[in-house]
Amino acid sequence: MSYDTYGHTPSHKAFDLLDVYGIAYDEERAARKKVRLAIIGVGGVAQSKYFPAIARLRMIWEPIEIVAFVEPREADARKVQSVYGGKWYADYRQMLVEEKPDGLLVLSPDHLHAEHTIAGLEAGCHVLVEKPISRSLVDARLMCEAADAAKRTLMTVATMRYSPPYRRAKQFIERGPVSNPAMYVGKFNLGYDYVDLFESGTIHLFDLTRYFMGDVATVNAVGVNRYEKNRRRYPIDNAIATFEFVSGAVGTIYTSASALSFKPWMRVEIYGDKVWLAVDDQSELILYDSEEGPAQSWKPIVPNTLLFDEEFGGFMGIVENFAQVIRGQETPVVTGWDGYRAYELKTATQLSLARKEKVTLPLDDLAAADAEVLAWLQANGWPGE
């Protein structure tokens, strides 16, 4: 797959082949082996992102079948079944035994990710699990180790890696001109007063930090609960984290849950030698590589027929990559261990806030780290789920 067309219609279809909707017969896609998928959890993210993404992939001739889904709430289950089909199960164990899917999408609540993922792996499935990978480092490592033991692929959701501007930015780092970057800046506005600032949206930024810059060696974070308006009493509404990378580079992220932002907004800046780039959300990549010349600006070509978040938000891309991994035709763009490291970076940031000091990675005592973060949350007023 190219950096600019992963999971969505290439421009040559619309213009050279006169296929503006991208749904004409695609011989290469149609010839791929059919992949049978099952889904655990059909709540908001499943209904708004994954089911539409899979439906769109099928419309452009990707041979994917939703054979079954698991959902305890009958109303949601009946609605999804009426629109997308698939057999409804209330018990995931029964589904795994009876359906034997090739791949499993774990879209259940975060605290159930480990249970559902490990069960799927032990049943012989490849697994794609929503972010964050779990609610604890101990569980996250167990999930990754279970995948290694079962010789199955575990992927974690990091959809920004599949979004065209971020993919092209990665290409500029790998192939130049922004090779060997020295500094990274990330910004994220969440704008919701009922979520955990770090686990909900900023986990995307933690993943992109490693995607672009490599592993983090140290974290030093400061934060405030300036407005004390979080309805679930999470203790931080604005934070800054400074990183030292294993490569020797440095970086900072700024993240806010109090800013005006109906849709979460993100910006990434990466600085090299006489060159730097910026990515504004998923809409524009700007490259500055000349003191005299103008900046180069690149935006994805988005025909008015293709204004779907499931495409340019990366959801089609990650499902397609998952299917190709199951077929043995591609390697994962994001792995379970990537999800583990992103969650480890999140945990280290919270530990730095709790201790008011720099934290070194990798973290050694995972259970102690989980317990310390939980104690810090509770000491600052978080009552738990």
C-alpha cells in the first residue's frame, strides 16, 4: 500500500478510470482471500467507525465478512444486526467456539480488553483491540505475551498511523528530508469534561510520539486541574510532558481537556536540520525546507463523495491492514507491543505528575506502577469507574 492511499480510493480511480465513487470492480481486491471477522462490543465506536468502515471496504470489493458479533444489550444488537447482518451472541465464549472467526475486533469496554483479547488469541484468532490496549500495564503485557505464545498477530488501534498526512510525514522522516529529527512537539485538545485526559484522546498523541521519534528514555510532566469541572473527577485538565528519546532527541506534548473543541484537534511538529514539518490534525501537512522559498503544503484530495471519517480517519486503513495480515500479505503497521509502549508512556507521564519528578523508561515493576497511578487518581478525588 502507498503512503497516500491506504484504505481509501486512489485518485487514479476517480480521474483515470472515471470512477468518482471508487466502487467499480477492483480485480486485485476481489481476488483476495475472504476474511471472516467477529466483533466483541458494538457500542458507540463500533457503530460510528468500524461497521461503516467495513461496509465501505466491502463496497470497494474487499472480501471481508462480519460473521458474528457479541453484545449484551439487546437494543444495540438488534439495530446492528438489522443494518449490517451477522449472528448475534450474548456470550463471547460460545461465539468463538461456534464461529471460529479468522480475526476478532475487540471493541468492548477498556477494562474487558485483556479478557476478550486473550480468549480470542487462545481460540486461534488474530486480534485487533481498541485503544487503549487495556487499563493496566500488567494486563497489556499479558496480552502481548499471549499473542507471541499463540503465534497470532495482536494489533492495537492507532488510526492516526493510517491517516494520509501522518503517513506522508512518516515517509519524510524515513526517506528525508526530515531525517534524524532533533525535536518533536505535539498538541492535543480534547474538549470534553467527562473523560480521562490521558487515556481517551492523548493516547493517540503518545502513539504518534513513538511512531515518529522512537522509544522514550525519560518523561517529566506537570499538570493542573485548573477548572475542576470533570464530571468523573479525573484530577488533571491540562498537562505538559517533556521527553528525552533514546535517539538523543527531545520533545514536548501539550494536552488539554478544557479547551473549546467539539471535535478533538491535534497538531504535530517535527524539527530536523534546516527543515521542519507540521501536521494539522488529519487535514494538512506543511513542509518547511528552504530559507527563501515558500513552504510546501499538502492536503489529501477529498472528493465530496468521500467525506467519511472512516476513510480519512484511518479506520478503513487499519481494518484493511488487519485483513491483509491475516492473509499473510502484509505486516502490521501497529502491533500489540506498540499499544503496550503507548500505554507505558501514558503511565510514566502520570507517575511523573504524581511524584513531581522525572521518570525513566522502560518501567520495571508494572504492578507497582499500576497501583501507584491508581492511588494518585484516587487521592486526587477520582472515585473509580
